[in-house]
Amino acid sequence: MSHKTLKLSLFSLLSVTILVSQLSASITVNVTAEKLKDPGGFDMATSGVVALVADIGDAGFSGPTDTALEGSDFLVDAWDIASDGGNAPGAFLGSTGNINFSGDWAPGDDLALYFFPTLALTDPPASAAAVPFGMFRVTEADLDGTDPWVTPADGTLAIDLIVITTDATTLGTGSTPADAGLADGVTTGAAPADPSGVAGAANGSAIDVTWTDNVTDEDGYRIERSVSGSDVWMILGSVAAGVMTYSDDTVEGSATYLYRVIATRGPSQSAYYTSAEVQAAAASAKFTNLSTRALVQTGDNILIASFRVVGGPLRIYSRVAGPGLAGAGIVGFLADPTMELRRISDNSLVAENDNWRTGGQETEITNTSIPPGDDNESALIANLTEEGFYSIVVRGVNDTEGFANVEVYDFADPAEPVSGILTNLSTRGLVQTGDNILIASFEVKGDAPQRIYSRVAGPGLAGAGIVGFIEDPIMELRKVPENTLLGDNDSWRSDQEALILSTYINPGSDVEPALVRTLGQNSLYSVIVRGVNDTEGFANVEVYDFPE
């Protein structure tokens, strides 16, 4: 787009009527600006419009409104900052080229510069909030900054109109002194001292930015970020005076960034101090709790919830709800559940509990904020020092029967970080009808989605000596609490067969269901197991972390 076209576009946007008269001569005006501010006090962005205006008829500048110039304000020229000279935030270089007098605009008319941060020359603005700057004339013969800018005489070429402040440092105008002229409305005085030592460090899913405060009278600090290899900077936010940290939680996993910080005081600001490159941690997600509700009977027909710990030791909290299910409308609950935590590799007993207040961990369990709802329910906290498979075995005291819910939580202490994570849930239980089905739930937390693989065993249990298994199970994956259906399956070969085969743990029977889904982080999910045509029997449901 030509400069002439851009100028005509702004005429239209600002509702300015230009009366063209016979031209007698040409003039050229060069505009240099530094430390222009937007309405929030930040440096002028690298987009928007700068407009050079004249006061015709000596009526005084009317100033811009949100959408137009008004009164005696006459538009001389305009520049799109992004394409016509915005060389850095807060700085601008532009030239009118040779232009001619028109309408009532004449030599001697005062000049001013308006900055429209949200205006574009080619698009009607939703809001064109303007920041006016009354200017001072600066020429080689007059550098005292006392005279207002005025339109030069006919035939004047290359007159420099310079917007400067007392703390301007890089005008790009050669030998022009920094105190040659002062723009209206700009706070005088020295800029605040520069910060130093800006550095970033990955901290989980965020990057923590720190710096050294070298000034006592700043208003605050502004923090900006650039992707490594890019010269585009974005404003992240600001902090109050004296604060020397900022946490950037908008980073992408494994991306590399640069950060810079400036001290601000009114419209004055320090120089930037830029950090070295810092790489964000790899995006990750993990299971943070696993739970299963099922019918607890006797003998082999008890409730067994299994899980795996990988990556190192892990501290867990586990509880079993029986009477507490009454609040959810569950009838036939297990009145007095008992639990055992066992290591599967050797069936060794790691911990056990009957009534949670009697296990010596009452205070710690109470402080979890999710203690059992009834004193007869079981709970325990355990430090699992070895990787491997573990099971929570749930029975009823004196072989009583009923429905129970067993839950396992990743309960790592932030002050004592551990490396282990939960990687899969496996539960065997009796599948009946109505509300008496098998439900396995889990939570995904982290800063990235997580792909899971889930399968249900029915006929496949025969190989483990289980009788009374469900002949044809079906499964649903739902998001909790919205109960949104995310996927379902009856027979695993009917959908995603190749992907499921790649897991190397495909179901043992073609009638058994399985599915793979990528799930959003920081949400709860459930796998619901029923029998086709309301058939009943024992089933095993498994949920695996299945990274792409």
C-alpha cells in the first residue's frame, strides 16, 4: 500500500475533510519521537497510528476524540507505526515526504502530534483512544525548546520536528542535544536507575524471573518476554516498587525464552536489562488420584484396587468409604470396611487400617482436608520407597458385604519432593446392573494433556482362575462432574485396533472393550463398566498412562 493510500484511509477514519487549494510550494517534515506512551503508561506499541496535525485559524488544538479529530485540528499526515517507521516500542521515525498546503492550512500554524494506540489506517477502529502530545519546534537555529512547533514557510524541506524528553537517550538524530525541547505532559527529571541481574529459571510449569532493584523511587517494574530467535517482545505484566520477582505461567513446555525488565516512574523508564536464554520445563501430566467403587463380598470376591509407582519413591494417602456413600444416595454400602496396602511382587503387607482414628495417623489424615466421613471407615498414609505394583485390598469386618469406594492419592509433600508418580489403575470388582456397576475414576494434573489407554477384562479373567466373570463387558469414558461422554467401546477390534495392538497389552478376548484417548489436564474422569444386555459378573478395569 502506498503512503498516499494510507493517508487517505486515515482521512476517512478520522472524519477529516480536506479542502484542496492551489498549491504554491512543497515542504517536508521529518518526525522523530522517543518514549511515547500508551494510555496505560507503557511504551508506545509497535502498532497504531501517529498523526501530525495543525491548528488552523489560531483557535487552539481541540484534541482527538475516540474516533476523530475535531474543531480546528487539521490532519497534515499520518503514519502506520507497524509499516512506516516504528523501529522499537516507544520510538518512532517518520517523514511526510514532499507535501503541499491545502485548505486553510498555512505557514505559521501550530503543529502537534497525536498517537492513536488502537487505530489502524486500513481498519475502522473499535476504539481509537488517542494520546496527544503538544510539541516544541526544534531547528538548528532554535534549540532552546521555548517555541511551539509551527508550520514552516513555503519551500522548506527536511525540517525536523523532534519529540524528546529529559530522559531520552537514543533519538537517532546525530548531534541533537537531549535537552533541546520538552514535550507537553512529560514528567521531567532523570530516569530511574536500571535494574540488573535479570535471570529466569524453570519452576515446574512456569519460569520465575528475578532481578536486582537498584533504585528507591521507582513506581514499579515492567516485565517483557521474547521467544528465543525472535525480535518480537510482548508485555507480560508489571509489579510494584521493590518487588524483584515475577512468575511467568504462560510458557510452553520445552520452549526457550528471553526476558527483559525495566524500572518505571511515571512516563520515565530505565533502560532494558535482558536475561540469558532460559528453557521451560517439558510439558507433563500425571495421575494424582485413583478411585474405584464396587461391591465388596467375601473370599476372592473382594475389592482390589491396584496401581503402579514408577520414577522413584512416592508418598500416598488412601481411604475407603463405606457409610460415607450414603450421602451420595448409595444403598447397601459396606458398614465397616477394612483395608490392606500390599506390595504385589511378594504380597508383603506394607500397611493396614480398620478405623482411621485408631491407626496413629489421625492428625495427619485430618490435615489432608479429605478425611473419611465416618469413624468406621479406613485410611492410611504410607511412604512407598520402592517402585513397582501395589494393591489396596478392601474387605468387610466379620465378612460383611456391601458397596465401598477406595481412593489412592499422590500425597507428596512439597517441602520434600519425591520423584515417583502413579502410572496406572487396575480394579477388579463385581459388575451388576443399575447403580451397582463398576466405576474406576482418576484425576489428571499437570501443564499438558495426557493420553491414556483403558481396557476391561471379562473372559480374560478365566486365565487367572476367576469364575463368574462377565461374558461381554462394555465401557464408557466420561468427564466428571459434567458426565460428558468422551468415548465408549464394546469390542476392542471394532475401533483403534492398530493403536491398541501397539500397546502390547491388548485385551485377551475380542469381546472385551478398550480405547485410547487424549485427556485435558486438571480434570477428573471415570471409566464405567457394564454388561451387554445387563449381564453380570466379575470384571477388571485398567487405566494406563500411554504417552504419545
